[in-house]
Amino acid sequence: MTCSASDSEKIVINCGGIRHETYRSTLKTLPGTRLSWLTEPDAFSNFDYDPKSDEFFFDRHPATFAFILNYYRTGKLHCPNDVCGPLFEEELAFWGIDETDVEACCWMNYRQHRDAEEALDSFETPEPDVPEDDPALTGGVDGDLKRLCMQEDGRKATWWEVWQPRMWALFEDPYSSKYARIRPGGPAVSLFYIFEKTLMVI
């Protein structure tokens, strides 16, 4: 039995257990992609090829491969509705297809996961800005020494020397921390105020 010219131009691809048959000329429509490399003369040694069944095997998602192969046939890349965006994105990367080739009608479905991630990121609480005039929190030698509870002369700072800037910020700057936002007449603030005034007198 001899093969006709049209049969020799056909190629069989087994993707995830499902066989797909197409023409070599179809795979050449997108040069530089993984499927187009199957048409190269050394493809039999570079890919998983079974000479008995005369097919190339890829252990990939079979449902998405049908859309990939259809892109070679029609020139239009559509997304399956029952496959999540990250999976299809991974398949496109494996087959070497640019995601910007996704058709406009499917682009929203394809981008849905990324838009959701970006929306969730925008709801995260931003880090509070460090006041530039607070020597205990800013960089520099003085700030580093205070963070390490050390004075410039090398001796260990006392408890009050470490906590004094924070205590003053607690009363003078109502936005310095969540504790500074306690209402002025509250018992905790009154206790700190009395404690501070007592230490200042001493």
C-alpha cells in the first residue's frame, strides 16, 4: 500500500490522549511556534514521536489544544469558556503563542482573572508613610542608634530615652499611630498624660 502525496502532508498529534490530524502546511502558518517545529526534518528526534502509530505525543490539556490547533486553521484565536484564564495562559506560553492574538470577543473572558487580581490588590491597605521629621523612625546615624537603643557615646539608652519621642508623638500628633487616635478624654490618654508630666517634673 502506497501513501498518496496528500497523506504524506498530514501529521497526527496526540494531545492528552486525543488524536488530532492536520496538514503540515497548516502548522507552518505560525512560524516559530512549537507546532510549526513539528514540520522540521529533525522533529522526530526532538519530540515524543511514536513510529508505530506515526504520531507526536504531548501530555497537555486536550480541550485547550483544540482551540490552539483551530488558531492555525482559521487564524483566529478563541478562548474556551469552561477553562480558567490562568490555564489557557499557561497553554499559550507552552505552545509559543502570543496572548495578544486572542480575539476581541474572548479577551474579557481571558483577562478576567487578571482584572480580579488587580482589583483585589487595589483594596489592600497601603503602608503608612514614615514622618520625615521623626528622628527615631528615619534613617541616618541618629535614627539607627535610637532604633538600637544606644546613645552616641555607646551607652545603653534608658527606657524613657527610647520611649519619649513616641510618647510625645502620641499626644502631639493625632495621626502618628492608632493609639494616638483615642479620644482626648479617654482614661488611657489621661493616664499617659499624668505619667509623662510626673516624669518631666522628676
